[in-house]
Amino acid sequence: QVQLVESGGGLVQAGGSLRLSCAASGSTVSINAMGWFRQVPGKQRELVASISSGGTTHYADSMKGRFTISRDNAKNTVYLQMNSLKPEDTAVYYCSAGPGFDGMKYWGKGTLVTVSS
């Protein structure tokens, strides 16, 4: 099993920045892909960005250029740097991990990001 713990959420004004972190523990040898998803109440969870252990990244179109995902394999930690935040970025952000981009089967409990206008 893998445990994921997110940190770094909070309240920020529009145009501001936040950095989320997610540390993985447990059977981390089974992890190749790590990523971030977000969910607004009443809507489906959506991909924000993902990254492989080799550094290949994927971004949702609406996040390209504003968000940057990175990873420290030695620390089993993935980061999400969020810049130029907008009120519509307000959501619960979840860390996810798995053996591949199509197999993100481990989830954190989520961290709330609130962007005020």
C-alpha cells in the first residue's frame, strides 16, 4: 500500500501563487506516475498535471503555462507550483500515484485551495 499526504493548500488572492506538496510513503517502489487532480463540489474530478519517474509531464490545457509539476524521486514527493491563480481554480486538490498514468490508484485526502477575487 501507498500513503499520500498533501500539504500547502490555503487561501490566496487572485493572481497569487501557492505550492502544493505530496509525500508518498509505504510501497513506493510500485509508483511510476504521480499527479494532481482537483474537484469542485458537484463536478467531476479532473486532471491538473501528472509526471512520471522519468520526468515526462502531462497538463490539462487550462493549467498549461500557469502550473508546474515537479518531482523529487529521492524524497518520493511531488510538487505543484501554481501561479496566476484565478477564482475558478478554487477546488480540493488531490494527490494521486500509481504504476502508470492510466493506473493512478492511490489517493491522498485532498487539500483545499481557495482563490478569492
